[in-house]
Amino acid sequence: MNNQILHSPMREEGFARLGDYAAIGEGRSVALIAPDGAIDWWCAPNLDSPPLFDRLLDPEIGGFFQIEPDEPYHTERAYRADSNVLETRFVTQHGSVLLTESLNSTLAGRLPWSELARRIEGVDGEVKLRLTLRFGTVAETRSPWQDSTEQGDVYHIADLMAMLRTSDDWHIEKRDDERISATLRTSPGSRSLVALLVTEREPLAVPDLEAIDTRIETSHTAWCDWTRSLSYDGRFAGHVRRSALSLKFLWYSPTGALAAAATTSLPEGIGGEKNYDYRYAWVRDACLIIKSFVFLGALEDCKAAFSWLSKTIIRHGTALRACYTLEGDIVPAEHYPPLRGYHHSQPVRIGNNARDQVQLSMYGDMLATAELFIRAGHILDLATSRMLGDLANHCADLWRQKDSGIWELPEQQHYTHSKMACWLALDRAVAMAEARHIEPTWLKRWQRERDRISEWIEAHCWSEQKQAYLFYPESEDQLDAALALVHHYGNSVNPERMRATYRAIQQDLGNGSAMLYRYSGVDKEESTFIACSFWLVEAWAAMGECDRAEKAMREILDKLCQRGNVETFNEMFDVRTDEWRGNMPQGLSHLALICAAQALTDHG
């Protein structure tokens, strides 16, 4: 037995640390699991559904589903190799158990219902486990109720119907409309199962426990098959595979859409107001994830995501919205449920008002992604080809406007990144037109506008005093880390100015380190932005500064891959406290790692 002093995972005011959560998913939804065996977040059946478990945002009234030892313990956990099946070992003074968790699927894809499976195996000694399940009420707008059927008790939570299945060795202590509690004693070699089955506005299938248990291994096999199909064989391959598996959480299989993250309202700074709903598909994020899928050789995911994005743009027109729902509809306007918020960070948001913003950089994102898609060996259909030509013309008309920029700021400006992204849009349109992938009728116009944009940038956005491209003209000495995304502009127009800008960005926005804030002054209200840090690695490598890129890459990974994090990245990392911040799993963080590793492979 274990003789060391054991300290169970701590919560502060009911909240677990953001960096301690692991994720499981099945191509439709994502559940977040704390080290104390509590599923504190799960939107079922879809990523953007109302949450069934939401203790993450309100420990007092939020729902959760927890299995943990009934005595002090410590936790050891990791994903299975090449898989998103999670294994957690609870070690107590009297024994240890292995908890294996999966949102189940089949080899052919997701199930017609949601199946959250949790297998418990006794490793040594005897351990008493306690199960607690409390359904969420979505800020007290639902009232769960229990109904007895021939197949067992079912729970109705608004449009959801749920059933908890347990093996016979569980002792149910309490079961009412709102809560289920049970206990289990393990012994060496014992094997038990708990599964939560959920449907929405559909009949509930009730598979037997053996089939559910088998599907944990089937799901593991499916994850391994997908991972082994990837063609990436470059630098940092282990980290790349894990980030690829995290991106797969955000691929919404019913449509092919790519969510920005799986959560809402996790704060960028504790107690601040920057708490947004990221459970939608941003054009920018989707394009960058597709780029990483190209590097991974994930053909099916790449094609499905690009097709969804193209069809959604064709459906809504070339005046691009920043984000769309996972079904391709308009994102709802923000509303603010009366929840406590993570560590009292208000407001909690549902919906996202960025849907109404003008963000010119999206034209560069979409056209550059299309050109990369073609270079990877794929062929455009006529409708998509025409749409890309329309986007290029729209960009040529709009580039002189102010916009809200990549960071969705309330103050509209002539953001340098937006102008460089417009240059990139037209430059890629020219390349595709010259290769006859899109209609070349407007080729000369795109060439002229592209050149006008670069002339405008060089005249208005460069600071001799700062020796850098500024955040926007007349922004004094403010810088923007997003310029790392447009290194193509620097390589084509003014490499020395771009290198000087990247040196200034690392010095000013990272205080000389590789961990960067998004733009000047934002460090007062938020943490370093993980994607920006990896973007600069990619940019350094693309600009031929491979030693600098390699050093930065290792520094970032050493910082992030510590203290029990299983490489489920949030949006931000506070270098002052070593705490994670923002929504998770964050697509930008994981795709940026992949692109940085690919750049080091290509140029190192």
C-alpha cells in the first residue's frame, strides 16, 4: 500500500485550475474532466448545445458528474498513445484504481446518441469510490425530472433524455429528480462500468453494458487509426500528434465545421470582462486549422472543413461574417445568463457579437487557404472557384476601409495586419488566376490593387523611430504580434523591415522571451497568447532565422508542458503565475504548434 502523505486535488471556492482539465470527445461534443474525477463541462449532444454539466462556470448550481476515492489520494493521468481515450490512476493509502474515460464512437463514426463511458478497474488493494451526478439547470431555466421505465430510470432535462447505466457492483445511495449518488469498492482485478446515455428530441437507445465497455476499445482503435493515417513525419512529432488529436475534438462531424474552442466564458484575466463564447466556427480559425490539416495529411478532415466553409460563404455572401454556427447559420447575439462565472469573472456569455464586425483579414485567410488546398493536390469545383474570385474583388474594393482587426477590437482602425492580409488575399488570387484555378478576368486589377496595398503599408505603417511595422498608423510605438501570421508579405515586399519588426515584437510583447502578448498594453488585462508565441516561431523559420525559431520553440514547450497538463491547451498562459487562461481546447493554440513544427521541418 501507499505510505506517502496524500493530498487530493484542490479546488478553490469550488473551482479547479483551468490547466488541470483534460478533454474527451467523439466528433460532436467535448467533456472536460478535472483531476478529481469530475466532469465539470459537457454540452450535449453538440458542442454548442446548452450545457448538461456546467460546474465550470458556477460550482454552486452547476451540473457535474464525479467519481473519486472516498479518502485522500493523488492522481496520475495521461491519454493513451495516439488516442483521445483518457486514463486516470487514483492512488490512495489502501490501494489504487484505474479510471478509463471515453465519449464513445464506432469505427464508422459517431453514434446516433451520446455515450459517455467510465470504466473502473481495481489495480491493487481496496478503494472505496464515490459517484455524484447532478444535472445542470442552465442557470435555473430547466428543472430535471425522473421517470421510471421498464429499461430503468430516465431523466428529462428540457429537450434531453438521459439514463445512467451502472454495473451491478455499484450501490445506489440516492436517486431523485436532481441528483444520483452511489459507492463502489474495488479489489485487485475488479472491473466496473458507469455510462451516461443522452439524446435530444429522439428516442433513447439502451445498449447493454458489455457493448458500451467494448466501445471504449473501439473508440481507442478509431483514434489510433486516424492518428496513424497522418503523414506528418517532421520535427516535434509527439507534440504535433497530440495537438492534432486536440484539433480533432473541434471538428464537428455532422457538418465538417471547425469550432474555435469547446467552452464559453473562461476568462482571459481573472475578474475581467474578456469572457467570450467560442463554440462557433470563425473563418480565421477554420482556415488556419485547415492549413494545419494540410500539413498533417488529414485529407478527409481538410476536405470536409474546406467544403463546409466554402458552402457557408456561398450561402451568406462575400461580405464575410467573422463567425458562423456549426450548422452554418448566423451566430446568436450575446445574452448573459446569471451564472457566477469562473472565479467570479463576469459576464458569462452565450452567443458572440463579433458576428457583426468587419474583419478584413478574413479575405487573406480564405484565399491563402484555398491556394494551399490546391497546392496540396486538390481540385476546386466551379462554385468555389467563382466564390474565391468574388472574394478577391470584394477585398479589392474594401481594403481601404478601417476594420475591427484580427483581435475584434471595438475601435476601428487601419490595422497593419488587416492591410497585409488583404495584400496576401490578392497575391494568392493572382497566383490562382495565373494557374487557371480561378477565373483570370480580373487578374490585372488584383495585381494593381495588391501593389497599391503594399505601397500604402510602406508609406503609412512603418516607423523609422521604432524600426517596426506599427499596430496601425499613428499608434505611436504600439506593436501587434499578429504580424507574425503575414510573414509572406515580408518575404515578398520587405524582408529586412519584417525581421526588424519581429525582433521588436519579441522584445516588447515578450519582454525578450518567446511567450508573447497579443499587442502593446494588453498585458494589463490578460495573459500571453499561446498562438502568437508559436506564430513567431513559424515566422522566424520562414524568414530563415532557424536557430532563433528552434530556441523559441523549445522555450514555449518547456513552459507549457509542465505541472500535470496533458497538452490540452487553453487560449492563454499567465507567465507570472504559471496559470492557464481562456477557453479550451483552443484551436488556435494547437494549430499554431503544428504550423511552427512544420516550418522548422521545412526550413531548419
